[in-house]
Amino acid sequence: MARIAVFVLPLLAALCLAKPAVYFQEEFGDGDAWKERWIQSKHKSDYGQFKLSAGKFYGDEEKDKGLQTSQDAKFYAHSAGFPAFSNKDKPLVVQFSVKHEQNIDCGGGYVKLFPSTLEQTDMHGESEYNIMFGPDICGPPTKKVHVIFNYKGKNLQINKDIRSKADVYSHLYTLIVRPDNTYEVKIDNSKVESGNLEDDWDFLPPKKVKDPEAKKPDDWDERPKIDDPEDKKPEDWDKPEHIPDPDAVKPEDWDEEMDGEWEPPVITNPEYKGEWKPRQIDNPDYKGKWVHPEIDNPEYTPDPTLYSYADFGALVLDLWQVKSGTIFDNFLITDDEKFAEEHATKTWGVTKEGEKKMKEQQDEEERKKQEEEEKKRKEQEPAEEAEDDDDDDDDDDEEEKEKEEEDEEESEAPQKDEL
């Protein structure tokens, strides 16, 4: 029994160590209780309001409920706090779903991670955050995924263009930052970008700089081709571009005293060959393009902790939307990539197909409705035209009757005068 215990204890310890740390998780499964966890900033009095909704179409009305922007042309400023943590020596995974069911024209769909020192009731657009991540759309030119790190007080945007989804369905966005200073961005649980933090952001000055002491030698020849010194211009090359027309004849009525001296019109010289240029030959002194030598940048110092933040404590929705209707759901902040992937499959992954199916059914019903309305409209057109024709006939009959009465009155008038 003692030997079994010896093996079981390390196994239990390993299982405990393998348990993922979940720093924040929000799926809005308890109705209006979210209002106790999410705080709206009071920095401005006219921030937009969120409401709990699954939207107009969904895979599961309860599971798909999330925070939905509800007012057009508004800034939104809501935040949820959680126990402070640092991602030092651990992966950081930030994940959430976004659904632009309103077919968004211009607005944000991103989140910001703040330190625990954030004054949530006074949070605003200039408040200093740690990381900003998620989609941003504004017209056809802007459909991107922001990945911004705050480093020494500066917000650094990724140097790559990551395209966001721009349709009306729910999409899952995942950012992974690892202790080896690498990162990965996933959309709908599939990798769309990855790399090294130092390479893809301007955290640090370049490792190499041009040697200020190096100068291109005066005799460095960068010309791959030169004029052939043996090539000579033919003696009969130079001909004028234009010449007097030899076939032109002075008009018989030309009066030189009145018209001046006659000159024939000018035509293009058929013997003109243009500017002469010697043929080109390979330059025997060609050395290629001179490359400025580089040296180690004295201002460069590697930073193995680019990935690390000492304090996370709040997730914030700080954004602007022209057309409201976006739904945020399935928030997760953890240190375990596999757990995040499984969580995505169990939440967004379970309802996405049902959501699409419901939307397609609604579209089909709307299409049929429009067809019926169009059919009725076309059926009514002949009846309306016939009614208009009847009205015109009635008007003509009335006019004819009035005219007959007027004629009778006119014919009776002389008879009365005679009496």
C-alpha cells in the first residue's frame, strides 16, 4: 500500500500542476446578473447601453446570449474586473466571440486588457491599457484585427495586416502570447498569423545600424553597362528632323509685296534618325550595387520579457459604433492554449451551425415574402388601370352631358327673348 501511495502522490501533484488557470470567464448564463459584474464608466454621461441578447438569429437562444450594443452612433465603455495576475513565465490566452449581425458599417469589436489599478467608473479612451485585441471595421478599406501592446507607455500596433471577418455571423478571436516572445492569432479556432514579438512590433530599436564611418569608395562603379568606346557615330547620321516640302508650289495668286516672301511648308524628314547613342557593352569595372556595411546598434538591448505584464485585472469594451447590434460573448482569459481551444469548441463551436441555419431560413422566408408582395403588386396593376379607365370614361360621359345641357340652354335663350 505504501508503494502505491508513493506513485499516486506524484501523479496527483502532476494533475494539479496541469490544471489550467482561468483568470476570467464570462458566458452570460445567469441572466441580468451580468449587470453586477460589468461596470459602465461615468467619465462621460452619454455612453451607449449594452443589453443581454442572442440577436435576431442564433443556434441556441440561451447559450448565444451576450452583450449587445443597442444605440447607434455611440461610444461604449463597460468593464469587468477579476483578481489581479501576471503572465510572467506563462502563456497568455485571450479569447472571445463577436457577432456583427447588423452588417456593421463602421465600429469596433475589440477588447482591452487593463491592470487591476484601473478606475472602472472613470475609464475612457485615453486610459492606459496593457493589450488591445480584436476586429475593427470601417467601410471597405478597414477590416483588420488589432493586436496592440503597450510597451513603456507607447501603444505599438502589429506591423502585419490581419484581416477580420466582416459578415453577420459569430466569429471567435484568439490571441496567444508565449513566454518565448512568440505569438499566435486565431480566428474561428484556426491560425491566421504568428511570429516573434520583436520581429512584428517595434518594441526595440534595430539590432543593426549602418556604420556611420563607412563611405562608398570613389572608384566604386555601380554601372552594369557602359557606352562602347569603339562605337562611332556615322558621318551621315545628323539630319534635320524637319525639312521644307520639296513638292510644295507657291500659289499663283501669292503677292510677295502683300503676303511677304513665300516659304514652302515644313514636313518630317524621312532621313531623320533621331539622337545617336553608342551601343552598350558590359562594364568591365562593374562591382555591383554598394551595400552600406552595418554594425551592432549600441542602443539595442534585447528584452526577453516583451511578452510579460506584471498586472492584469480588468477586461474592457471601450469602442465606438455607428450602427449598433454587435454581440460579444464567450470571454476567456487563461494560461492554457488547449483549454481555450476546447472551450471554444464547447461554446461557439456548438451553436455556430445552428446560427447560420436560422439566418438562412429567415433569408429564405424574407425572399418568399418579397416575391409574394411583388406578385400581388403586379396582379393589382391591371385592375387599377381598368379602374382608372372607368374613371376616365365616367369623366368623359359627365363632360358630354354637361356640354349637351349647355347647348340646350343656348338654343332656348332666343325663344325666351322672342316671347
